[in-house]
Amino acid sequence: MADERHAPAAGDAPARRRGQGELEAQVLAVLQCAPGPATAGWVQERLEGDLAYTTVMTILSRLHAKNAVSRTRSGRSYRWQAASDAAGLAALRMRRMLDGEADRNAVLASFVSALLPHDEELLRALLDSASADPAAADRES
Amino acid sequence: MGFFVFLPLILPLTAVPIARLTGQHLHPRGAARLMTVISAVMAVCSVLCLGLIGVVGTAQIPGNPLPDSWSDPEVRAALPYHETVGTAAMWLLALVLVACLRTAVRHVRVRSRARRALNGLPKVSGPGGDLAVLPDHSPYAYALPGSPGRVVVSTGMLDGLAEDEREALLAHERAHLVHRHHRYLLTTQLAANVNPFLRPLQEAVAFSAERWADEESAQAVGDRRITARAVARAALVSRAVPAPGFAAFAAPAPAPGPVPRRVAALLGPVPSSRNWPPAKTPAGLAALVAAVGTAASALCALNAAVALLVVLKAVTPL
């Protein structure tokens, strides 16, 4: 657990991803408790563990990229607020589950499975022949 | 019982041809059902035989459920028993149990986590209410079984598809839910845990379930090409290339993966609706071999169980 918190530098990729997912959820939880838009420092104070300010900033920007939080400029820094829409939070929770469960595809039927190395060109050729009708050809171009 | 008690452990090999030839002359619906039944029966027989071998083989170890009169020389002559084999069977049985439990727990966990993730998402009533569109750049689409089942699609996936292709994708996922494909997947996964020889069947069933949903989707949108495009484009958008494992190196002549095969099948003719392949084709022969293997497996297991019961009855003073 402690390793994962400080993971950005060390650790293998899956462990780091899971760690990040947990951190994002923690940051989001803190933001949701906030009475209003909060600064990154405010968030950092209320997080468990001694996270660096830059780490909190990184997580906040990542959450922002995922539309889970919104930010407003205030002076030279940002004030952050949890996005109010439920879909964003659901997406984040789903993301955490998908990242955390290596075998999710064995349980949930995924629309497409992983491609083998040579599948991509094969698929492009098939797609070309599938799009041979005029309507699709228009959209392709 | 004798040697026959070991047969169900290797008879699943008779199902390998049908797993390989799946999709030929057979509607994916029929293929999925047939292979699921075969693997379920063979798995049950394998467990039964492992149990019998174990019980008989460990007869002299304290705690064995067999009665004391078991050590009667006549009984020993009637049933083959070997302590090493019996102990090995018991260990295997324990391993099988652990593996099956892990699979079951994983299923429950993934499904409940996915369900919890969707908690708080407003549910729309009416058609399309089962759809949950999640704002996420990474493309994914899942059918989440349950009552009611839900279709989870990320905006990343939807953005990569044209309007008609989105419809095909939704129809595909709904087909998974309507026909309860997760049960086929779980059954064959448990079976493959029981007997590794059933793994080809598991993969074939997983593929058939996808093909089945593809066919349903093609029927729903009315054009096989649309579904073909949807599958191909979704795969290219996701471009989930597996970590270079040995699958990449083991195949010198690259065989197409499941996704291109699905697209190619959709671009080909409509599969015949029959549920059993015609007799005089390789697929028909393979189905026959698998059916005979399953029947033999069931017979052997039954025979061994009955033999044990008869002997037990004979030696137990009642």
C-alpha cells in the first residue's frame, strides 16, 4: 500500500496503475467533502499519507482530463471542484475496476478482444471490403 | 471399474476436433450450446472419477469414508487401488476445487464491482434504459449481466464508431444479455479448471458466443456489413495488443486472431440455422466423435460409481 502511494518512480506498470486509481478515488472523495472549490493544498492536507504537492497536482490534472473534476483559476493557482455528474464518477469507478481486474475479460463479455500482431493489417483490409458500398465510402473519405 | 475409471480424464481430447472445426456448417448458437453441454458433462465425469480414484486409493489412510471391511482381500482384488495414485487424485481434487472457487469468486467480484460503479447513475426507463454511457477516453464496451442486465459503453468507444455501427454494437451487447452468454462462459471456465483438456472447448465457446452475438446484431441492424464494420473499427480503436507473450512467437505463420475471423465470418454468407452439422463433413465427424466421447465418459463414470456402490453394499454388513 505504502509502496503504491509513492509508486510513480518505482514498481511495475499494473501495480502503479492500480495505485493511481486508488489515489484518484481518494482525491475525488476529499473534493466531494469540500464545502466549495478547494485548492490543491487543501486537498493535500486532508489526504491520508504524506503525498507530495506535485503528486496531488498530477492526480488532479489527471482527474480533470477524465472530466471527473472541474477547475477555476483563482489568482495564480486553480481551485478544484468534483464534477457533479454521476456519469463521470461512474466512469472513474469503472475505470478503477477495469484496471484492477486483470481477468475482467473472462467475466464480462468484451465487444472486441485483443488483437494478435498481424491482425491489424488484416482488419484494415477487411474493413475496406466491408466499406465498399458507396454510403460507407463517403463517410470514410 | 479398473482402467475405465481413468478414461473420463482423457476423453475430453475427443472434443478437440469439434472445438477446432467450430463455425463450419454450424450456427454459432448451436456450436456454443453443444460445446457447453459437452464440456459440462465431461467435467462432471472427470470430477466423479477423480473422487472415486481418490476414495478407493486412499482407503487405508485414516479418515477415508470407506468402511473397515474394505481391507478385505477379496474387495481389494475387485477394485484396483493404489495409494500413490489415490493420494494424487485427492490432491488434484483439492486443486480443482480451489481453482473453481477462485473462478467463481472472481466472477462475483468483477460483476459486483462493475454494478457498484454504475450505482447512482440515473436509470432511464423504456427502451435504451439499460445503456450506460460513461465518459472515458479509453474505448471499451461490456455487457454486464444481472437483472436487469446493462450495457456499458465508454464515449471513447462510441466516438470511434459511426451511427449505424453504434447500433450494431449495442445490439451485440444486448444479445449477450438476452441469451445469457455469461452462463456459457462461466460453465466452460469451470469445466476447463476441472480438466485442462477442456480448455480448447472453453476458447471455442467464448468465440462462438461472440459470433452468436454478432449474428444477432447483424439481424437486428439488418446488414451484416454494418456489424462487420463495427467489430473491425472497434478493434482498431481499442487496438488492445496483448503483451508480447509466447503466442506471438509460437506461431511462425500468423493465424488470424478471433476478431478478424469474426469480421470475415460476418462478411461471408449467413450461417445455416442447423444445430447439428451434416454427417458427411469433417465437422459432422468431429461432432460425432465428441458426442461418442461424451457418452463414453458418462458411461465410464457411471460404471465406476455403480461398481463402487455395489462393492460397498456387498461388504457393508447392514
